[in-house]
Amino acid sequence: MYNRDVRINMRKFESGDFDRLWQMDQECFPPGIAYSRLELMHYMRRPNAFTVVAEADGEVAGFVVGECWNSKGHVITLDVAEPFRRQGIGSKLMLECEARFAQTGCTASLLETAVNNFPAITFYKDHGYVVLKTIPRYYEGSLDALLMGKKLSNTTPPRSTPSAREKRNSRPGSE
Ligand SMILES: CC(C)(COP(=O)(O)OP(=O)(O)OC[C@H]1O[C@@H](n2cnc3c(N)ncnc32)[C@H](O)[C@@H]1OP(=O)(O)O)[C@@H](O)C(=O)NCCC(=O)NCCS
């Protein structure tokens, strides 16, 4: 259910966020799929990577790590803490990530998700992603992943402009 009073704010990662983001990743994914501290740090520090943090009423509620490479954007991870889900925060992070991809000249956005992660698959399909292929034994050498992708174009809304879907779902007090 939407909390109509929550104020959502997107901001840049700050070094003091790291422990909370890593903890959130541990809570969002099962062992073997969740990143170790070193892995998360490694991905966030890659040269073309960026991290966007979502705050809800000043509390860290989610984050996305993306990377641009060879005109392709790669969503490395997208995490929303359980109490803050289904309030549009994942969607806002996704739009921010895609806008950054487009601004750096990426023509497509790619990501992997576990074949049994139905909430994420539904979420990504809702955002226009299609399944490109199945990657056998991608996780821990046993669980398959879906490679999903979406073409980006000049129509990708700039960060300050809400999409039609966001307008539909916009709530008083959200930014
Ligand atoms: C997937 C995830 C990021 C979605 O974040 P969120 O903030 O809840 O997403 P939104 O509120 O923006 O949802 C947008 C739409 O996605 C779909 N969706 C999201 N969660 C869903 C769920 N659990 N079941 C079915 N559909 C879902 C719905 O269509 C939803 O629209 P609606 O709420 O109007 O029905 C979040 O569930 C999460 O962090 N999961 C754990 C980590 C993960 O799996 N990350 C993605 C793989 S890398």
C-alpha cells in the first residue's frame, strides 16, 4: 500500500552510506547472490560505475548501482529495503539509472536476475525490459539467470521529468 506522506529523495552515494547499503543487499538477496562487502565495493568503485541512493523521509530506503560500458548500461544491483517496497522507490531508482545511462550515450540497458526472482522479473517487465536469454548456472554455478534488456532512446525521460507512469502514481509529498 502506498504511504502518501512519505518524501522520496534521490541523492549521490556518500562514503558513510556503505555499511547500510551492504546490509540492505544482504537482506534483499539470498546467500550466494548477495554481494560480499568486497564485491559490492569493487562494483561501486569501477571507473564507469555510479551509485544512486533513495531516501524516504531521510532514511536510506534503496539504491542502484549502474555501469556504462561500450554504449551499454548495466544495472549491477537494484535494492529496496522491504518496508519501503511497492511505493515507487524502485521505479524512481530505475528511471534515474536509465537517465544516467542515456546521458552518457548508452543505447541499451542490460541486467541479470535470477529465474526464480518473480517480483524483480515482474518489476523489470513493467519497466519495458524483455528477456534476451537464459544464462545457465549464473549464480553459484547452479541457479540460472535471465539476461533482460531494454533499448534506450532520446525519449528516456530526463531525471527531473516524471514518466507517464510516475505521474499516474505520483503522491503528494513525493519529489
Ligand atoms: C524488485 C524491487 C527493486 C522493486 O522495488 P519497489 O520499490 O517495490 O518497486 P515499485 O514500487 O517501483 O514497483 C513498480 C512495479 O513493479 C511491479 N512489482 C514490484 N514488486 C512486485 C512484487 N513483489 N510482485 C509483483 N510485482 C511487483 C509492480 O508492477 C509494481 O507496480 P504496482 O506497485 O503499481 O503494482 C524490490 O522488490 C527489491 O529490492 N527486491 C529485492 C532485490 C531485487 O530482487 N532486486 C532486483 C534484482 S537485481
